[in-house]
Amino acid sequence: MADFVLRNVRIVELGRGPGWAGPVDLVVEQGVVQNIGHRLERPLGVEEYDGEGRWLIPGLWDHHVHLAQWTARGQRLDLSDSESPEHVVARVRDHLAEHPGPLVSTGHRLGTWQTEPTVAALDAVAPDVPVVLIAGDGHHAWLNSRALERLGLPPRQGVVAENEWYEAYTRIEAVLAPDVSPGAYRRTLDRAAALGITGLVDLERGQTPADWESRESPVRVRVSTYADGLDAAISAGLRTGDQLPGSSELVRMGPLKIISDGSLNTRTAWCCEEYADGSGAGAPNQTSAELAGLLERAHSHGLEVATHAIGDRALDDALAAYDVTGATGSIEHAQLVSRVAVKTMARLGLRASVQPAHLLDDRDVTELIWPDRAERCFAFRWMLDDGVELAFGSDAPVSPLDPWLAIAAAVHRSDDERPAWHPEQALTAREALAASVNGRGSVHAGMPADLVLLDADPLAEHLDTASASVALRSMPVALTMVAGWTVFSAI
């Protein structure tokens, strides 16, 4: 279906294009939308398909995915509903009673816990087998003594966090190797395509461009590198946007990824003021000079930079580095901001690569330890109003790889019976959807034929944002195409 005519579709207007009243036809040739109009003629020898009045949007993108970890998550014990360290320990004990052997779990969040997790508590129920409990935000892990030994980590009383944990995770197969084979990757990407995703940015740590030579992807992928792989990327002459050698033309070089600070739940996000619980103000993961040096080197070799900054001081530090080096790219998360910083992002032309579903998980812990700055968290309205380009993502496995969940969270800012949290920062459905299509606006002539047909109007009117959120989270995807080829169909 790289060349075809698609008839009788309704273009969802996202602020770009002439605006079309009623159903229209599209002509796609060589994977590009060549023409849009009413009752278009079918080129000789080209197939014709009927959209049956469905709604048409550009393909959705997830701009922040850890693809190997998301692929592995379904193979691990899910502790996301755990309420305390004691609850976690009980779940571990019960699991090991039925499944003896090494254990790797994911999902727990200690932000609202009243007691601290300890190695001794895990040792009491798992003295002989390694146990690794990865936090829901990915910034720390709770290990028992056997796991510390297996991963070559020194003894301690509490968790392993930030840079020490990132490095240790690259050896996780020493405890329990997940299935991250090409087949497992393909299943993950097929599920993404079924949600209307036609592209994603893979920010997995420890991968190399060569890893993608054996993987088949039905969607577009931008593959990142971290500081430890920067020399290799530069030596290979790879610039952001280049096709990776030996890979499909859908797989391209992405940005240099930098994690400049920690997270809210782990209390390592670097802030201008101390946390309300007296746990400090977080800390950077590298010095300002080291950060600027990485940006300068990447920028001088044609690589964009994606800089993780959750705390407001981390954001200020990152913006200063972008400003002095002239580097381009994105701020990842931008969870706690000042209005001045948002305006600086706009001036520097940096994207805000944000994950709206995180506000659903972080609402309660924010009110607990950042109660004096909650109104400056997930400030999407400020960003849009001040001219910052928004690019939505999931940060899977921190949140599910589901673009409709992110869109719904940006619109309603709640996923339970409580009212929307700081609704003054909410977006309309049109704005949230526009932040999910890689900047393409409405479907228009000249764009790649990365297209999604929906069985419902994503911009339909609703009584309130709560009902709009419900409809968005269950949005029925009928067809997903990448470069004009069908990669998912429910028709």
C-alpha cells in the first residue's frame, strides 16, 4: 500500500493545513501524501481503499521510551500497587514461595512511604537468592545482599541510586536475563503500532547502533547514545537523523541522552529549595562544566542533545549549558519549572519532551514533599503559551507506552475521582494531540504517509474534561500506516 488512494476520510484539524469540510480523498505515492481533495482521480494502476468516514490523524510519536526495559517489564513481577516496604517484602516472600529462584521486579515507588527500605528486610525473606526491585521511576533499586554480590556492588543498608544504579543495571543479566531478542522487540513495537504509534525515540542505556542491525521495526525509531557511547558515534560519523548502518531506513540516529539529575520519588531531583520533608535539595549527576562539555562535543559533531532535568535547579543548569554551547535538542521531563526558565527554553528553541502521565503517579508525592511548588509542576500551559514546542512521550516503563494515556492526562490531569490537579496547566484535546504527532499538524500534502485512522473523533465535544479523558484513553485505532505501508489493521 505504498501507492494508493484513500477515500472518504475526515481530517482531524490540528492547526496546520487548509482545513477540510467533510470527508476527503488522499493520494499517496512512494510513501508520501501527494494530494488531498474531494473526488480525486485515481492514478492508473493504483489501488483504492474506502476509509468509511473514519477520522485521520498523522502517526503518533512517543519521544521518550526505554525500549529494552519496556520489553522486559512484562516479564517481571509488578509491584506498582505496593503501599509500603512491608507490603513489598510480603509480596516478595509470597512470590518466592511459588517461584523459587532469582527475582527482578519493577514498579514500586517509595515517595510516600513512612519507613525506608533496607537490605536486611529483603535478606530476611530471601537469604539465598538474588532479589532486585527496580523503582517505578527507574532511578533506584532495592537489592538484597545476594543481588549486591551478584552485581559487584559493595554492601549497604539502603537502596542503590542514580549513576551507581544505571551502571549496575547494564549487568542485570547476571541476576536474571530478560528476553530482549529481536522477536521480543518486534512484539513490543507491534503493540505500539496498534495504538497508532508510528515513531519513537529509544533512550535505552547501553545499546549501540549495531544492536539494531538484527531488529526489524515496523515503525520509525530514533536511537540515542549516552556519554559512554559518544566517542563511538562520533567515530562512525553518525549525526542525528542519519540512517543507522545495516538497519532499515526507518531506524535513524537520535540524540545524545544526558541524565543531569535524579527524580522526585527518589528525592534526588536537583532543586533550588530544599524538599519539605528535610531530605535535602537533590543533587546533579555531573558538574556544570561536565554537562556543558558533553553538549559542546555532541553539538560540534551534529548530534542533538536530550537532557533529563526534573528539578528546577537542574533545568536552570541545563539551560545555561545549551545557551553557552549553542546545542540543540530537548529538555526531557521539565517537571518543575519557573516561568523564567520556560521563556528561556522558548528563546533557545528547545523542545519540552514531557510525559503527562507522570503527573498521575507524582501528584500525591508532590503534595507531600513539594507542596510549596506544586503549581509549577507539569506546566504544559505555560510552555505552550510561551512558545515552547511540546513533544509528548511515556518514559516507558515508568509509564505505559500509550500515547492516549498521555493525551488524556494532559487534558484532565487526574485518573481517579478527584478533580483535575492544577487544571490551569491543562491543555485542550486538540493541543494535546498536536503535541503527539511529531510537529506535523494536520494531515497535509507533502508529509510522509505515516497515518492513523480512528473509529471515533478525538476532538469530539464532551460535558467536561473527565469524560473527555475517558474517551481519549479508550480511543479505537482502526489502521496504522508507516510510509504508506500498513503496520496495524483492525478493519
